[in-house]
Amino acid sequence: MTANTENTTGGTCASSTLATGLGTLLVRIMMGIIFIYYSGQFLFGIFGGQGMHAFIQMLSSDHLPVLPTDVWAYAAGITQFFGGILIIVGLLSRVVSIFLILNLIGIICVSHAGGFGSIDFQLALIAISGLILISGPGMLSIDALIFCKKRKK
């Protein structure tokens, strides 16, 4: 079973199997859920989280450069929460992946003092985001629907 999918950066449809599309969809869904869950805790105080005020307090001890702590906190929360939603549906996936990777690098820079055990989860999410950045969101995504239809016209 082969179907045409969009290589969303190159503008050409490449052949891909349904299994690959399903696998990529599964990875996108799980990654999106992780980002929504954790960012929802500090952005909105859902899923047992303490909310933005507590998150800003926690970050204030890290002395983040250039911008106020509030800006970094909201930027992280918005990127992760809405980026997670966009990754799940496969919309603007490559662009969102770049922002998530940058966000995760920032997390690593803040938590580097704990050694490898404190950054292994972020490294795994960077690898998954990198996969989506390089290979695209797959044939079961809004990106593929939009860009393949444009290509076929």
C-alpha cells in the first residue's frame, strides 16, 4: 500500500507507505501529549500543576539572560502547549519542531547542573522533534493534505 505524501519543504510528493504514516502519526501524538501535559501544568495549572506564578518563581532563581523571567516562562508555555497541539494535527510541523528544539535546548541549559540524568528526557524529545523536522509529519497530517493538494493542481 503506497500513497503519495508531501515533502513539505521541497514541494514534491514522495512515495510513502501507510505504515510509515501511521508510525509518524503515533510519534506525533505521543510527543504532542507530552508537551501539552507538562506545559498545561505550569501554563494553566491543569493536570495537577501549580500554574504560571509558581513556574515563574521557579525560573527566577535560574537568572535567565536578556529578557525578564515572565517572558521566558510564557514563551516556553505557549511554545510547548500550542506546539504540542500543532504537532498532533500535523500543521506547520517542521516550523514547530524548530521552536520545540530551541525550547528544549533552553531547558537543558537551565537544568544542566544535574548531569545526564536530568536531561535525558529532553534529549529524547529533541531527537523526536528532529525526526519530524527532517522527515516531515507524514502522510496523515494537515501539512500533507495542504501541500499535496497544492502540488497536484
